[in-house]
Amino acid sequence: MNFISRLMEPLLHMKDILIHVLAPSLEKITLTTKQLWERICGWAIDDAPRPVPVPTLVDQLHQAWQEFLIAQNFYNSVSDCNLLNYAMYQMLAAQNKYTYFLRKIRAEGSSKN
């Protein structure tokens, strides 16, 4: 049983209860399970999986820079020796990641020229 099926079980039960309780006063409830789920959640369920966007090198470079800034702020705020070692490691890792993407972008730029 997949995740969506498990989430929809209570909704199906609620639909059955609504049909039995409200059917005499209403003409007919003709919502499918998918429509009921869409109305409750406010978003459509696609049968096909959505493609995951692949980040570009520039996006990855920007993300690495943000990680470096976060690590730098953490490094500047710690005072415990153990945390200081961890902060230094995080900052160095983020710096190496940023340098990697920067070199990769430069290499692609020079190979296109």
C-alpha cells in the first residue's frame, strides 16, 4: 500500500459516511476520490511523477556560497573549543565546495571559447 493510498483511506471512509448521512437530503455526491482529495488539499494529484529540477552549476555555486556564509557566522558565534573545531571544519568544507564549483564553471567557460 503506497503513501497516497494510506492517506486517502480516511477520506474514502468520510465520503461513505457523508453519502449515507447526507444522501437523502442531497441529490447525489459524485466526487471521485481524486476530486475529493484535490478539494481538501487544494492541489491536484498528477498520475505522472513530477520531474525534479536539476540545479545548474551557478545555482550550486550560489548554494555553496550561502553555506559558507552560514558556516562563517557560526564560527564567529561559538566559544566552546569542541564547537570551534566543528565550525572550522564546516567552514573549510563549504569553502572547498565553493572553490570546486567556481573552478568547474571557469573550466566550462574556457572550453567554450
